[in-house]
Amino acid sequence: MLPLFKHRVIIGITLVLAANLCLGHAQDTVAPKDHPRKTSTPYTGDLSIFDSPGREDRLQLNRVMDTLGISPGKTVADIGAGSGWFSLRAATRVTGSGNVYAVDINPEAIRYIEKRTAKERVHNVKAVLSKADDPLLPADTIDAVLMLKTYHEVEEPVALLRNLRASLRPGAKVGIIDRNGNGENHGVGKDIVIREAGEAGYELTAQYDFVKGDGMDYFLVFVPKP
């Protein structure tokens, strides 16, 4: 039979181990909430794929630009510009009195856009090589932003949107078009986008489902919170 002192020591050690085990289990349960959400691998293939015939009509792009207030004289940011497909269409809409920043983290996309705009003699599009957490746009210049099928690839969405705020003029709108998904299948749930935008200091002002007809795509419009 164990002496009383040793018996108490063993019981104490057992209780400490049990408490640590419970704490560790609780931390395992909470930890995933603090982990970044899953994201899709950014596309690095043939950029001409984004210029598929009929895409403008399928996405109802003119209606999208109307919703974001893209008109002559405005300055637009196309974040995740890829081939520059939207940038060139926005450039036509804002006319020579407006400007478009074609933003991407892929150096190949930037080179592609620069060659394309030079070939097509488009002078109001500026390609910007950005960071994953910062679009690197000049302060107080942007009237409208569109992230077209890009948000699910953004590794640091809250930081990116926070850093974007300084570039927005009063009344600027931020549009995000994406498809519902789990983050790594080239889609992300719109509830996640709304939550992350809220964390970054934006409020949702409108949401639409007219882009494409498969019911998977959504179009969210945000403005900075006062």
C-alpha cells in the first residue's frame, strides 16, 4: 500500500495531466477558426482563355459596369486582371478622360497586358504588379473596383481589402464576382466574402445573381464603412 504522501502526489500529477489534455483538446477545437481559409492556386496557364467568345454577354458586363458607376472620366481598378479582358472593356467605358489600373500578382500577366495594350494602342490602362496583401495603388484615386473571378485565389483577402481602402475616393464601389465553392475549387462562399469584407472595414450595399445563368455566380457590391 502506498504511503499517503505519495498517493496524493500521484493523484495530483494525474489531475494535471488530465487538465493539460483537456486544454490541448480545446485548443485543437478552436485553432481551425484562426487558420486562413482555403484558397485556389492562382491560374498561370494560357491567358487567352479569358477572352472566350460571348463572355461579355454571359456575364452581362455592361450591367455590371453600370452597377459600379463606371462611366467616362472615372478611374477603375481591375484586381486580378489576368489577360486584361475586363481592363480593356473598362478602358473603353471610361474613355480617354478616365483610367484603368490592371492589377495582378503574376508578372507574366503584367507583361501580357502591357504587350496587349501597346498592340491595341490603348493608352489609359496601366498594369500594376501587386502583392498578395496590397494592390499597390495610388492613394485617393479609384472610383470603382472589380474583382472578377479572382477573390477565391486571394491568400490574404482581409489585408488586401484593408490596404485598398486608402486608394478609394469618396463614393467608390468595390464589386466582387465569384462562384460558390469551398475556397480551393475555384470558388468561395459568398457568406465568407461578406464576412471578410466586413473585417476589412466594408459594408455590403447590394448583391445580385444575374451574372451567368447557372445560379452559381454571385455579384456583391461593397463600400467602405464610415
